[in-house]
Amino acid sequence: MQFSAKKSKEKLIKVYRRKIREAAISRTKAKIALQGKVLKDFTDDQVRDIVAEEERDLTSDLKTKSLLALAAALGFGII
């Protein structure tokens, strides 16, 4: 029973990380397009750094929104 729960948790985390990565890649492509450049103007390392930064931003945003939703659900006023 515990093994199944652990496996489900790992699967959920894997899906979560994949969705975050996909969103980060999408945001990176948009950011590059807004600069009037193409992906080939950047090295692989630069692209990886930009995607990693977007992943950190997305994760931070999700954590903040989750805390706000929890506070709202508990009925706490946000000041």
C-alpha cells in the first residue's frame, strides 16, 4: 500500500515538473521573439540558463498563488 502511494507521488511530481518545463520553454520562446531574435542566436548554455530561470519564476509564482489560495480558503485576510 505504501509503495503504491510513493509511486503515485513520484508520478505526480514527474508530471508537475514536465508541465513546468513546457511552460518555461514556451515563455522562453516568447521572450526571445519579443527581443526580435531567433533561438539560433543563442548558445545551448544560454538557452538552458533562460529556461532554468523561467522554471524558477514559474515555481515561485505557483508557490505564492498556492499560499494565497490556502489563506483564502482558511478565511484569513491578506494585508
